[in-house]
Amino acid sequence: MTNGMNPTVARLVAGAERITLTAVIEETDAELERTEQELAALDRIEAAGAELERLERLYPGRSTTREMLVDAGVSPDSLGLREDDSELIDKWMAEDGIRDVT
């Protein structure tokens, strides 16, 4: 909004608005990227869900998904998971009260 302003002030205001909009766009892009990554992880975890449940039954009481996989001799990659997916699984399980992750 620079109508009726001194041209120098109008340029400064327009520049400040551009900086603000650029920051909002960058923040929105970063949030979108995080959301897309979490959705991709959710898809991978859902695809591996049946096997993860089977392993949870065979190796109960493990404090982390990573510990369960190590004890089972299974790599996250063999289930189509990434290394950091197990941390997300543990976080969700802790939120649901299934696993106490400290």
C-alpha cells in the first residue's frame, strides 16, 4: 500500500513488504517440505505395518523400534523404511501410550 506516499517512502515500504512476503513464502515452503517428508514416511511405515506388528509380537518389550529390528536381525531398508522412520514410529507409539520413549 503505497498510494499517496512520498516515492522514497513508497519504495521503502514496498521493499519491506517484499522482504516480509519472501520470508513467509520461505517458511511456507519449508513447512510444506516437512509435511511431504512426514507423509512419505507415513506411507513407508504403513506399507511395512504388517511386518512391524509381527516383529513387535515376536520381540515384545523392546524400548525402541530400532532395538526390536536389531534383535530380529532386520534392517529398516529391508522393510522399505529409512533409518529415521523408526524414530517417528517410536514417537507415535509414545503419543499413543504404547511405548515409553525417553
